[in-house]
Amino acid sequence: MNSDITCKICTTLSAIAHLARTHWYLGKWADAKQLETQVLDMRERILGKEHPDTLSSMSNLASTFSELGKWADAEQLNIQVLNMRKRILGKEHSDTLSSMSNLASTYSDLGKWADAEHIGNLAITFTVLGKWADAEQLQIQVLDMSERIFGKEHPDTLSGMVNLAVTFGNLGKWAYAEQLQIQVLDMSRRILGNQHPKTLLSMVNLAVIFSNLGKWVDAECLEIQVLNIMERILGKEHPDTLSSMSNLAITFNNLEKWEDAEKLGIQVLEMRKRILGKEHPKTLSSMNNLASTFSNLENGKMQSSWRFKCRI
């Protein structure tokens, strides 16, 4: 094929790939899948299976499969990408490490805990296997090095703080998790701004910690802020907005505001049915949460020992 024609085709494919990612960030995963499949097929044929752009397309499609709940398909693609990147780029290349993380997440979704042992990244493996004490030890080392080398406000340092806060939570060390996550949120607000996705994620994480500490009012305050921003920026039907609505509904339940919980829960369920389908895991979780809300409304009060734990 003529080199000029090939160049033009590659430029077109890059534009389509960017459009697919836009669909992905908007939560339009079916549209993203359709475009990413086209781009991958063309890149494999023109550039070859081991070209960096082809591998990026495979990785993107795998992430879309995960969002669609097609974890077996995501697993298959992630394994291919990881094996090729290990061979071509080496085990310590940033793209290879990213592939390790993606595959670990897929194994977690599939419940294949033992398979994660063969990935090769200890911190990820410990997390997937639920070996939180081992993960904690490694993550503290990583965070110390990041602070020393990059500084406290570097993105890698902030990511390390977030990961360690999650591990503290899984170990039941909620006070430590709270302290760390408050620092992350303060820095994210100052550096990135209130409406940046990472700032919003920090607010969501802190709300989860507040909930586990029984600080329902604090959790409610943060979740209302997050929901208002997401509705304004992403729209009411974006998957992240729906997750925020679901989290707030759960908090309303824990505050015994069952009418408010019912109203939000119904909205989330109807939209997830329409957007994700009746059998998507998040739709099923919404059905379960709403059923519990109906039960609380019928009984008139929540049993003192019951607290919602499922956050999605």
C-alpha cells in the first residue's frame, strides 16, 4: 500500500479512536465498543498485531468490555496485550505495568484470585488476593519513595496515597484512611480544582470512609456535592452520575430518610435498565438496594444492626 495512503488511513483511525474514547468517557460504552472494534481490526491488518497503536487499541477495547460487564472478553484481550508488551517493551515499562494492573482488575471482576499471583506485580497481586497487610507494607514503601523523589503533590504520590487509603480501609483502619484521604482531597482541590475527575473521585472515596465510620451526615454532604457537579458536567444519565445517585440513596437509607432513598433508587434502577440492560451487575445491585428500601418503608424503621454496605 502506498505510504501516503497508509499515513492518511492511520490519521483517520487515530481520529476514530479519539472519538471512541470520548464515547467511553461519556459512558456510551456500546458506541465505544463498535468504534474500537473497527479501529482494532484495521490496525491489525495495516500495522500488525504487535504495533504499539494496535496494542493500545486492544487495551482500550478490553476496558470497554469491562465496563459492559463482558469480563471474559476483557480477560482474553488483556492477556494478549500483557504478553506482547512484556516481550516487546520489557516487564518494567510503564505500559507493561499498566497492562498488569488492567489484568489484575479483570481477574478481580471474574473472581480469579489465584490467577493474579502469576501477573508479577506484588502490590497488585496482594490487593487482588485480599492480602491487605502485605499490600499495606509495599504501598507504604512506594509512597515514601514517591514523596522523596517526586514530592508530596506529584500525581504519582497522590495515587500512592489513594491506594494506601483504600488498603487501610480494607484493613479496617478507617481513621488512618480518613486522615490520608482528607489530605488527598485538599491537595486535589488546590491543584486540580473542585470539578476535576480525580477531585470528584477523592470526594467519593472520602464519603465511603465517612460511611464506614458512621459519619452519615458528612457522607451525605459530600455525596450531594458530587452528584450536583456530575449532573451539571456529565448529565443525569452518565454511569458515574448514576453511581453517585446510588451512593446517596444508600446514605439516605442509613440516615433513615427512606422516602428520599426510594425516590433516588427508582430513578437509578429505571435508567440502568434502559442504559445498561436488565442483567448488568449494576442494574441487579440497584434492584437489590431498592428492594431493601421498600422493606424499610414497609416496616417503618430500619433494624438497628442493619447498615447498607454495597457501594457501586
